[in-house]
Amino acid sequence: MATFNKEAPGLPTIQGKIRSERVHKEKVALFRVAEGLRKRVGQSKEYEVVSEKESERQKRPVFENWILSSEYEEALKFEKQLLKQYRGKTLEESLPGKVVSNEQGECYEISSSCFAKFKRVTYEESKQVMISDLKVLPGIGPVNERLLKKQGYGTVEDLERHPRWKKQAYEYMELVDTKEVGAVQKWLWQRFPKSHPLLHYLAGFCQDHDFAIVDIETLGLSERPIILLGIAKPTKDHICTTQFLLRDIPDEPGAIWAMLAQLDPKLSLITYNGKSFDIPYIKQRLAYYGLDAYIDNPNFDILHFTRRALKPKLTDCKLETVEKYLGIKRDINIPGALVPHFYDTYLRTKNVGPLTPIVEHNRQDLLTLGTLFSKLYEEW
């Protein structure tokens, strides 16, 4: 994931002392930067409260941070209840977990496991779909595809014996047969929209343990700290979640580094708008702290698939709206737009109550993404 230059053994003590002083200065500078960020949190709102009448008059946006006035009022009441309920309680009492540390700092780790069926197509099913569409090859459109199929070329594999298309067919089949998820994904992006079902079926090339569902919570839409990073790894009948929470803003680099340690380059990511938001945001924060890490995992961004399959059936494609369509109910929830507000209240009051719905909101997002990823196969 990331590499660091380490001092070779046997160097003079004076160099070790210089290095120690440099590391100390870097940590002090990092703390000052983070402290400055903490003080600026909550100075501006990045959401709009909309009345029910206004929301009915205009088409609802997909990813703007807006919230209905009734939901806003309920959330504020809920916040007051939490402040009263958790007064005097510690973080460990309220959210069982542990402090973890790495070379970039510390953060608070919360782990859980939930029974959940994670469905994906088999490799055989996926391969059949992937090679039956001849349009995967450059130069073959709907007309050529029909002509080729009339001539008996039913799959890309059949085209390996075609005088014109055999070279491209061979290249594509080599990627399919070796299960090169990232390479096939990039190939398909050049031929189809990112919402195309073939890109969803590509998941059949992976094993259950080859996926990582990723979702983050931030203090804004750009250039503000990430306050919680969640990652979930599905097995055959369970989804195991791990969340890295900031106890305060200076925990951010340690939390990001802890989450990245979970991301093996071979893992395929499942996100919701993660290709445009979550992953670029993580990279942005890494650059802010001058940290070097490489994130180029294949990404199944299921927002694209959801829009294609469900948009005609939904008022908008917010995850909360999708959950209602799927019949998923949350026991504890706050609108995503109010996550920064609740975290700011926690920082100001030192009361851990407002943290509890943030953590639950993120955990449920991870579980919903696993369910939605599986359900989309029924929609195709």
C-alpha cells in the first residue's frame, strides 16, 4: 500500500538524534494543522433545510445536501435526547471499541459482525454474459454484432477464429480467463457507460472475500476532515464491519492510515458514488498531510447501476430512498447532511452521545451497500 524509507542499522547516533528531532517537529506541525481544522469545524453549513411544500414543487436533487424541515426538527430533538442520555459517559462505555495506533497516529476502532447474505453471480455465469456481447470488442456495434451472430459467431471466444476480429478477441479472452478484474473493467469502460450491467456482472470474477465495502463520513463536501472511515468485508453469510473514528481532528491521519492498511491491492471495492467522492476524498486528505499511499483498486460504484436500474422507480437516488424501496429500516438514523452538525456538537460539548448515531449511520450504509449490490442482479 505505502512504503517508507527506513534508516539502515549501524548509522551514527547523531543521525538518529537528528531524525528523532525531525519526526518530533513534523508531529508538532501536524498537530497544529489538525488543531486549526478543528477550530474551523462548524463555521459554515453545507446543507439546506427544505420544507415539504418546496420539495414537492421541484424535482429533488440526487446528491445535494438538503434535508426536509420535519426531519431537521426531529434530528435536533434527537440530539438533545442523546446529550442527556450520554452525559458523563465515556467513549468506551458508549461505543465499545479500542484505541489503535500506527506510524501516523491513533484513532478509535469499532468492529462488529452481522448476519447477511451477500449474493454475486458465479464466475461461469459472469463469463457467459461477458463473452456473449460481441460489442465488447472495439469496432463492433449493434449492426456488426447481428451479422456476426448470423454467421455463427455467438461469443467473443468464437471470434478467435475470425480473420478480422481474432486478435482483439484473443486479447479480451485472455483477460477474462485470467480473471483480471481491473483490466477487464478498464476495457469495458472504453466500450460502455459505467452503469452497464456487464460491469456489475464482472463481480463474478471475484470471490466473496475479495470485496471491501467502503464508506466515509466527512465534515463537508471538500477539503474538510474525514471523521469516520468504514470498511466492511463480506463472507458467505456475514458482513464484518470495521470503523475508524476520530476522537478529535488530530486523529485523522492515523484513522486514514488504519483503514488503508485493510485495503489489499487485490480487493475490489464496493462504494456508492465512491469513484467520484469517497476515494478521491481520501486521496485528497492523504495529500493534505503529505502521506504517500497508492489506491487503485477496482471499484464497483453501485450508484451508477442504481441509477440505471431503479431511477424510474424512485424520487431520487439517495441511499435512504433506495433503502425504503428495498424495505430496509434503520433503528437509529440521522440524515447524512447532519453528520457534520452532530460531530461539531460532540467536539463542543465533549459529550459522546452525538457520535453514536454517526457510527450507526455509517455502519448501516455499509450493510445497505452489501444488500443493494446483491439485489441489483434481480433488476437486470
